[in-house]
Amino acid sequence: MLKFEYVGQEKVFKVVIIRANRKQGGYVFGQLTWCDGKHNVTSPIVVKQ
């Protein structure tokens, strides 16, 4: 969980993406969604295999 104490504060986080199958090539599309119980912020993610 990332908790921010003040506006403009920066944090570092790590996203690990693991391929679910062994097919290689092409692109995989998804999203990362941040939720605080009231708001959702979604960032698209594209990974080239």
C-alpha cells in the first residue's frame, strides 16, 4: 500500500509482469488501476512479448 502524506509527494513502486503462456511475439494490453475506496485512476499498460 502506498500512503501519501502531502500533495506532490512522490513514491516508488515496482510492477512485475509475468507471461501466462509461452507464445512469443506481439503485444499484450492491460491496465493498472489505483483505488482509494472513493476514486479510481487507471493507467493503460502495453507489453511487447
